[in-house]
Amino acid sequence: MAHLEHVVAEVSRLLADPGEALERLRPYGPAMSDEELLAYPALLLGSSREMAEQLRAHRER
């Protein structure tokens, strides 16, 4: 898996649109596919419940 470059955990925003998240993250991971960016463990998308589920899934890996 490719890695994001120069990412600092500084922003915590609820984004309803995954496309907006991809647009914001693309400069940090130009070599990563959309699927890789959306699957990146530091990125949580969706409702609060969906984000909690993502955290549990990452913990179980």
C-alpha cells in the first residue's frame, strides 16, 4: 500500500461526500488510487456510526 506524504493529523471534519475527501487528499497521495485513499486507515468517512465501525475494523486487523 502506498503512503500519504507529509500528512499531519490536524483536521477532523465530517464530510458527506467521499469525492470531496478524495479531492482534499489527492495532493498528499498522488500515486495512490481512489480506492487506496478511501481505504487508508487514517481516513474515516461516513456517519459517526460508520466511522466507529471503520475504527473497529481497523483495530481487528
